[in-house]
Amino acid sequence: MDFTFTEEQQAAAEAARGVFAGVAPDDVPSPALTRGAVADDFDRALWARLASADLLSLLLDEEFGGAGLDAIALCLVLREASKVLARVPLLESSAAVAALQAYGGTELKSSLLARAGRGEIVLTVAANGRTGHDPAELAVTARQEDGTAERSGPGGSDGCEWVLDGVQTVVPWAYDADFVVVPAHTGDDRSVLAVVARGHEGVVLAEQISTTGERLGELRLDSAKIPDRDVITADGAWEWLRALLTTGTCAQALGLGERVLAMTSEYAGKREQFGHPIASFQAVAVQAADRYIDLRAMEVTLWQAAWRIASGTPGALPASGDVAVAKIWASEGVRRVVQTAQHLHGGFGADVDYPLHRYHAWAKHLELSLGPAAAHEEALGDLLAAHPLV
């Protein structure tokens, strides 16, 4: 198996490093010192630079102004973004437009994709369900109605509508995105994806605050009527989008962990005790080495999952098995990396004038987003039972 990146993928990563080079992780108030949200909006100036560098259209085809790249390229860019705690909805918007391109209808794609690739509109995804523990598609019901649509969504109106009812919690960037992609289930147990405008009638947002200090939203849908053209009913659309979101989150965990370990190495090389840098002590070196191993395991399982999503190559297990393995390592690994960093930094790691506490808060958010490793191990066990490796 060859995990060498293509020239196009490497170029995307290099462009990302250039865009993120000037981003400071402490350009907003510390979440430890802020009662509410650390900012009212995401970093629009950075968003514009990402658009100018064609990094918002990586996964789009040429007809929509994109580069036609894949999940691996997106994960390379997300890895760089996470190293500087970039406050932009890059994962959510990129994954949403990729799903719309792969599964959406012609009118929906023509109305949204090119504009999203240019950064003119922002999309996000309601992927956490009602409680954050239950499947997201079960949190909202969708039923179809005939009749003349009175409201226009991103694709306009037509003679058939879907009516959505339910609640999705902790929707990232909900107050800043123009459209939210909402998974829902029908009466015959099918999953659909509805593209819902933020200000659509029947849509109510309630503010929630992440551990990072960013503003999230509880999305309430009360008989929200969505035109048929703005609802994706293709089989596998939500499962594919969920896998891409999860793999992208693993990429963010990897980038954050790599930056934190680099900070720890730099600090341990300068901090002296008993006349020697603490990095020269065996106990410190062993802990740092263990975290390095965590990161390498996070990396290889990430690229395996991203490759399965990008290539569609069949394997002994479905691609969801590779995604589960990546989640196991990412959720556990990022937690261990920041805990070790805090331990080796001592009290300095909790200093609000030093950025480590911000990385710790973002790592906790990523860990909670991915969910506990035990749950993924159970899911992997179910897959192994259903697909015995002979």
C-alpha cells in the first residue's frame, strides 16, 4: 500500500501552510476568561484568503470552479488548519459541498456549489443528533407533502415539499452559516439530507457554547417546509457525508496533536531542573516518545480511512471499519497528547497568556465530537462479526 501523496495533494498542503502561516491561535479572548462566546463570527478575513487560494473548492469539479481533489487533500489542509486553531468552518462547508456534488440534483448543485467554492456562502452540517449520542438522522423526521410550495430555498420552489420536525444539537457555526445540511429519517426508515436556509420559516436557533469558546447552535425545526429539490434522497448520501466529517475531524486531531507535541518538545528543551534541560530526563523522554507513537498511529489510520473514502476501493471490511479505527486512535490519542503536554509544562501549561490551554480546550472539543473509543471498538467488533476475515 502506497501512501505517497500526489503532487496536487502536496500542493494543496503547501498552499494551506502559506495561508495559515500568519494565523495566531490567541487572536480571540481566552475561553477560560470568557463567559460567553469568544467571538460573534468566525474569521472572515481568513475565509477570504482560503477562497483566494482555491482551498474552499478543493473537492469541487472543474465545472464548479474546483480542483477536483479528494478527501486526502482536504485532510491535509485540515491538518494544517488545526495546528493554528483556525476559526473557520472549513471541514463542515467542504464536506457539505462534496456531498451535494456527489448526491444532489442538478438545480441544487448549480445554485450552491460554485458560490460556496468562492466563499460567497457558507454551509454547515447538523451531525450530532438531539443529544450528541444518538444517530443524527433519527433526531429529525421528514415527511413528504404534495402541493404548491410557498417558500423558496436555495434551489427555488416547486410543487412538492418535505416537512421537517425535530432538534439537532451543537451545530457548528450555525449562527454564521447560510445553509445547514440536516440529516433526517422518513416513515419508511430511509435517511435524507435537507439543505435548510438559516432564516427559513420554522427554523429556530438557541445558543450553545463549546469548550473552545465558539458559538454553536441548537437547531429546532417546527414543521419547516423544504422544497423537494433541496432534499437529497439518494441511498448512502448521509453515511458518506458522516464518514467524511469524521475523517476530517481525525485530521484536525492529528494536526493539533502534532503542534502540541512540538510545543512540548521546545519547552522541555529549554526548561531546566537541577542544572539540566528536563528533556534529558528519561521519564520525560519516555512520555514524549509514547505520544509520538500515538501521533504516528493517528496518522496512518487517518490516511487509511481517507483513502478508502476517496478511492471507494473495496476491502475485507466496509470503509466504516477504517473510519472506526481512525476514530479510536484520534479520540484517545489527542487526549493523551494534551494531557502529557500539560503535565510536562507544569503550571506554565495553565497560564492563560500561553496558548497551550487553548489547544487543550480544542482537543477536548474534538474528543467529544469523535466520541469514546470504547463505542468505536464495539462498532468495529460488530463489523468483524458481520464480515469475518477468512
